[in-house]
Amino acid sequence: MKQIFIFGDSIVKGVTYSTEADKYRLVSGRFSTLASRGWEVKNCALVGATVEEGIRMLRRKLVDTADDTTVLLEFGGNDCDYRWADISADPTAAHQPKTPLENFTRLYGELVSCAREKGASVYICNLVPLDADKYMKYISRGLNYDTILGWLGDASMLYRWHEFYSRTTEKLAKELSCPLIDLRQPFLMSHQYRNLLSGDGIHPTTEGHALIEETVAAALA
């Protein structure tokens, strides 16, 4: 049986957010489409994971493999994120994302090399887009909204910065000769875009997760 190991963050883990309950939950039957098509799916994604944590996960979970093993990578969403409480407290300080771009690029290359050394073929996913207005409200809960917004310049900067990291993953896929799974395009082309993202502006709704699964299954067919 073909094996696929999935390494990434809460997006490919299958996390969604309920505004009414103010709770996160996992959608059921994650990647069942792949399982029905003969794949043995091992979802090793971790909530909050950055690419550096991805390397540790991969080294722990992936043993030397046969040629029929595929690794799917989806990182960047947490890497490009900032510590919003620090920005709210002191917007004049020098703030860096959790994984600065230079480190992100280097570590992603190490992640791909590690998977290939184990004998696996590697696919890279770009990032599901976010909803800047929803996300701005979410990250500023209990903090100073105006201070964070002033540091950003405008709420759309959240989208642009996130997209910058997504485009970096696309560039890496090309440079590292990894097939790209374009998770971003079907979201951007949807007339129901806002309904595909939960109230926090980051995590897909059940419908959004179904679109991710459909996109991944089509890419691996």
C-alpha cells in the first residue's frame, strides 16, 4: 500500500474554529478520500507547528522508506506569525516573526533533504489564504487593537505578509524540484471565500477543509 506522511500545522491537521463556542475542534474523516483510493495516511501535523518543529517531527516519525512513500509538507502559517501581545505592549521594539524569512528558507530546504534521504518523494503545499478582517479582530482580543493596527499600517498587511510566505513556499518548490500542491488557488477563486474560513480568519470551515482534501487528492491522483 502507498504511504503518505503529512507534516504541517493545524490547517492540514484538520482544525476548525467555532466563534459561537470559542473553541477549536478537528473535522472528522480527515483525508478519508486518500484512504479510499488506497493510500495509508499518516497525518503527523501538529497544531502550532513551524518548519523547525517539522524537521523534528519528520526525523522522529519517518523511518527509511520504500519508493512508494510520499511526504506532504505544509508550513509557513505559524512561521510568519508574530507575537501580538509583545507588539501590543511595545510597538516601537524590533519585532521578528516566529521564523524569519532567511531561516524559514534554509530550514525548509533541510526538511526536504531529510525526507529525501529517507527515500520519500516530497510535495510542498502553499498556504491557504486568510481573512484579514476576521484575523485582525481575533489576534487583538484582550490586547490593544489600535496599537497593533498602527504597527501593521493597515489590516490588509496581515494578508500580504502571509501571502509573502506562501509565495516563498512556491519558490522553494520550484528551486527544490518538488511538485507544488496549490491549496491557495481554489480558495481565491471561490465566490464563497468568506464562508470557507472560520471566525478566526485563519482556520478553514468544514467546507474549506473539504476543498483542501479535494485539492490534495486531485494532485496525488
